[in-house]
Amino acid sequence: MEKSTAFIFVLVNIILALFLIMSCGLAHAHSWYPTHCCNEGDCKPVPCDELVIKDTRVYWHGLSTAAYIIKPSPDGLCHVCNDTQRLRCVFKPDENV
């Protein structure tokens, strides 16, 4: 095997291994979201200070929903599940719910 061919082979294998490691992490991150919230990629961690709770509503990046949907986050981080028009689910650490 030529040196350049061997280098390409090793490089491709490294890239594939990194892709598998990263995709496993993403699958695990979505494993605890309720199915009615997440459509395989609609849920994500967000900085808690981006969530604004005012009166009976919670706001995030121009989207809003009733604040009663906020649920405790099992990993201690804030998360939102959204589509282009609404927030489906919001998760906050227990002490912030």
C-alpha cells in the first residue's frame, strides 16, 4: 500500500470514528426527552438566561407558551423543544422550575 493511500485510509477511519462518537452523544442527549416534545432534533440545551418567564408565559427567541409546561430537567440544564412556530416543551433545573 502506498504511503498516500495508507494515510487516506487512516484519515477516513479517524473521521468515521469521530462521527460515530459524536452521533452516539447526540442520540443519548435525546434519549430522555418525552416523545411528544421531541421529533429527533427539535430539543436542545439552551442557556437558562435565554428563557424569560413573565406572568403565565415562558418566552424563548420570539416563541412562547404557557409557563405551566415547564418541567424539571434531569441533567440540571435548561432545554427547549420547538418547531418554527411554538415551544412544545421547556425543561429547567429543579431549583428554577
